[in-house]
Amino acid sequence: MKPIQSDLSKKLLQQDFSDLNIENLQLKKCQQLAENFVELENGIAVLSDLQFNKSYVYSGKLADELGVFQDKNIQEIESIWEEELFAKLEIEDVLQKHLLELQFFQFIKTIPSDQHRDYCVVSRLRIAEDQKAILHKMFYFTNATDKNVELALCLYHFDFLNSSLHHGMIINTANGSIIHQTEDSNSAFLSIREKEILKLIKDGKRSKEIAELLFISINTVNRHRQNILEKMRVGNTTEACTMATKLKWI
């Protein structure tokens, strides 16, 4: 999960912010939105400042239930990632969330800036070793000057729908349309051939056996293996097989 999160961090934090003075009006407005959400939903709101790599965390009763962010109701952390919360969730769900946010970042750059607030990411995240889950909704807020994403607002609350599955999507909140769903695109994160090879690795096949079964060279097999590791940002194929199985990619 960390390497994919690292890729997303680079996209968000290494934008070319031309104006180092964040638009205080927008920051204050988003802080008020976060406070109102927590008061109404008993949830957790995390407002991340991408220019300065820090976050404001607003904690409602959900934080008490999960045992996170207990120091005070509003706190500032020196990161755009709420790791304390992620540690309470199923790792594969957090991975899917980060993949979806990468796709959302790319998508938001393709539409007019005045429509950015019409779109958000929604993810269902299971709580580790628990029957409950939480819903996560994230909005990006862009700078009017350079059009970069300067703020990200994440809202968390309990999910009361009776489902055991993870799901995620990018939606248009203005008209209700679904722009992208996790199951469709994230399952294509690996190519058909890469999934085929990964499944054979999971079945205990070595590169030579895979090459013979697929009528390709060992060099081609090894190149696919390397591509899989680089895409999934894991240390070895065992980790890749484990993660791909959990995500139902193979």
C-alpha cells in the first residue's frame, strides 16, 4: 500500500504551486464545512493542505468508537495522510481507495475548474477485525490562480448498508452520474497477460513452466513479472499474489 500512496503523494505534493499564499478564504470555508460535518454526522473530517503537507483533523464520536485521534477534538498533523485511521481499516480497501484517488486526480485535471466541486470519490472501507465499515467521501478544491489542487477534504462516517464488499466510485454529485467504478477499472490495473502469469505464479509455477504453458520466452515472462512488481509496488511476487487475490484481480 505504501508505494501506491507514495505515488499519490508525489502527484499531490509536487504540483507547481505558483502562489505560496494559500487562499485563506477557501481554507476557512473548508474548515467550517469539516466542523459542520462532524457535528452533524458524528464522523471524522480530514482537511489536507497540499501546499504545506499538513492536515486538520476534526473528530466526532466515530473517532471514539475507533480509538483514533483522541488527543483533542481538532488537531493538526504534519502529513496529508491520516495513518492513525488507516491502521484500523482493511489494507486492501485502503489500497483501492488510493488507486481511485490517483484516477480522480487525473480526471479532475480534464474538466473545467468551476465544475471540480461537482465531483467526489466515494469508498466503502471495512474496519479490520470487525463487522462494521465506514463510508469515505473526498472532494478536491483547486486554486483559482494556477488551477492546482490545493485542498482535499475527506469525510468519514459509519456505513449502515448491509454489505460485506468494498466498493468505490467517482461520482457527479450534481446529476448523480457515476464517472468511474472501482470494480471496472481497478481490476484492469494489471493487463490480462499479467494476471494470467500472476495466477500461474500463485499456483506454484516457475518462469520456465509459465513460458512453456503460454508459448512465450522466459525473458518475456520475467519482463512481465518485473512489470507486475513495479505496477503494484511490492517487493516480490508472493506479496503481489496475496494482494491481487485480496483485491479479486486474480
